[in-house]
Amino acid sequence: MGKITGFLELDRVDRDYRPVDERLEHYNEFVIPLGDKGTRDQAARCMDCGVPYCHNGCPVNNQIPDWNDLVYRGDWLKALKNLHSTNNFPEFTGRICPAPCEAACTLNIQDVPVNIKSIECAIVDKGFEEGWITPDINPNKTGRKVAVIGSGPAGMAAAQQLARAGHDVHLYEKNKQAGGLMRYGIPNFKLEKWQLDRRLEQMQAEGVTLHLGVHVGRDVSMDELVAQYDAVALAGGAEKPRDLPIPGRDLDGIHFAMDFLSQQNKRVTGENLDNVKPILAEGKHVVVIGGGDTGSDCIGTSNRQGALSVTQIEIMPAPPEKENKPLVWPLWPMKMRTSSSQEEGVVRDFAVATIRFEGENGVVKKLICARADDKFQPIPGTEFELKADLVTLAMGFLGPVQEGMVKDLGIELDKRGNVFADTFQYKTSREKVFSCGDMRRGQSLVVWAIREGRQCARSIDQFLMGRTTLPR
């Protein structure tokens, strides 16, 4: 719980950022850690609130007051062990999770929640610095083989848990490197990819075999995998993007956000782009359609590439500047938020419906937009134009790509097109096949993916062995 009077004596202090003009010169992380003393001071603010609502806000069930208290008392190693007991990859969540735990913190009633995300990140970063994080190898092998398809956070968590249970785990990834959208979607300035690489090295030492560049459903059939393995976990994510089928959509210069972001991530890490046509914002007027995190990533990437201007439009109305605390706390509030990328330079507009794209010589040049009503339809007489040489569509995802692996399995889908499985056993309608993460639940957060990967691994271990000691 930290220091009993800490929340009365110490103000909330968050991690700072490098100056905008400095960080726009590179694709590296730019968050400035609080340091040991600063982190301990923030952990001291964790109050004896009786009911720790932060637990309610955290999908992986982090024991937040416990490791806050341990950090305050200087027992970093014990704090790390506690943190790892619920979260395989706190260095990921400590960087890219939106921190619903902080929204649920009792001190957030006064808008000064405990700095949970920063403390979490500091614990695991110190663990790596001190050499405390090493492979956890189970010497007792079960003789059972499990295939995990998809190496995003759900697949990585499931694979690591299953390997630690003693199973022979094989992790399949269609791309050249593992990590899923953490590698190819999230920009390096939010998560540098060596963070992924060292975890993957740990997992391989623990017994996970990586099969990279293997597209299941194309290079190898699902029937082969189901026959070859004792269990199969589908953790392929929700990669089908929402399109905008309006006049002019076929013009050059209009791209899905992930095509734009993944290309830049490959440039940064030196991965071969396979002679694909470059998508670059340099010297262009960029319009980002979609107001979420993916859109924000497009803004940060466009500014680093040297865009002339960046405009972000959202069909939803502008949220309130401040939430109605008595109404929504401790739930995640809908309110105006400004990301670090948006702070770097963007014009934001809300309640905007895009009517059509217009171009010259087959290349997009402008958007014709209008104000949107409460049913998201354009209001006649409110039309306006936006100059655009590059448009990124960042309007979310519709679920997993069904062509190939999903259709070949012939498994049951839910009404949204996701793979149907419950949140207790994670079993699909086909024997030996399980599913977790965005492929099962739809587009969601990294912290939910880790939770589902861990719980799916427990279910698979129970299925294979008749019992399990893996935590839920």
C-alpha cells in the first residue's frame, strides 16, 4: 500500500518526454524514466483504500498495491517476482497499455491517480538492468506438443506459459520476425523492437521453437497442424481493417494505416521491403481518418517522415474535456485525450463524415467532407474540403482475416466474425483447437491479449494433462 500518508504528502509526478523538436529527429523511445527515488516516491502514494479498484481496471490482475509497497520499501526483486506472477511482459504494458488501472485508482477521483504504469515499467526495466530476468526452464518435459499460431502478445504469452509447463511449444508467425502488431504496427518510438527480441530469446531458451515466415493456411495447412500436434492455439489477431468504400477510394495515395506503419517499422529495423511501393509522408499533406491509437501512430510517423501538414478526422463527436466522475469511476472514461504524437503537431476535427475522395491523374488530392449528425450521416450544406496527398485509414479492425486458416478449419464464428470460444476453456468448435486474443475477442488492448494468452495456456495444459498448476 506504500506510505500511509504518502498520497497526502507527495504530488503525482509522471514520466516526462524529450522535447518535440528533438524526438521528431528519430524513431527511438523518448520517455524519460523517473529514476529509483522518483519511482519510490510515486509508489509511496498508493493508499490503503480498502478496496483496490485498480485490480478491477487491470485485465491481467496485477497485484498493484503489493508491488507498489515493495518498491516503496526498496525490495525491487520481490516486486519484480510479484509483477511477473501475473504479467509475462510488463515492459510492453508499461509502455503501450493505456493504463485502465490508473483510471480505476481511488485517487483518480481527485484526478491524481497513482503512477501505476510508470512504476510497472520501472520494476521490469530494473529487473533487466540487474540481470534478474533469466529463462525459466522446466526440466520436466511432458512429451506433449503444442502449436501456437500468431506471435503477438496473446501468442507469446500462451507459448511462454505452455513451455514453462513442460510442453514442446512451436510458435508460428507468417512474417519474417515475431511480435505481431507489436513489431509491425506499433512504432519504434513507442516500443523499440529490441524489447521484443530479448523476450523472444528468453522464450527460445525456455523451449519455444519459432517458425518464422510460415503462413499457416498457405504454407502449411491447418489439417496438417491439427494432426501433428496435441493441441493448437489460434492467436492470429484481428487484422482485417475497416475500409471506407466511397467514391474515389481507388485513387493512389489512400492506404490502410497498418500498411503505412508496418512499412516504416521495417525501414527502421532494416527489414527488406520486398520491392513494395514506398508509402511516405515526406512533403505531403496527410489526412488520418480515425481518432484512435492507430491514427495517433500515423500522426507521429508522418511528422517524423517530414509531412507538410497532418490532419486527423473522426466521425464521432468530440468527447468531453473531463468525465463525470460520480457517473463513470472506476470504469474507463470517455473523455478528450491528447497523445504524445498529437502533441507533436496535428489539426484534429470531430464529427466529420468523408463523402468522397478526389484526385488528379489517378492520385488523391483532396477529401470532400461534411459535418456528421448523431447517426454519423453527412449533414447537407455543411460540406468542406481537405487537401490531401496521403490518406491513412485508421478506423479499426473488423476481426480476423477469415480466408485461409479460419475458413479451412471450418470452425464456428461469433456474430462479429471472430473465432467463437468462451473465456474459461478457450476451446473452439473443433477438437484440440483453442483460440485467444484479438482473434477470439476482436480488436482490443495488449493487456487483454496477454491475459487471454495466459488463460488459454492454462486451459490447454488442463486439456493435455488433466490438471494444471498454471495461474489463471
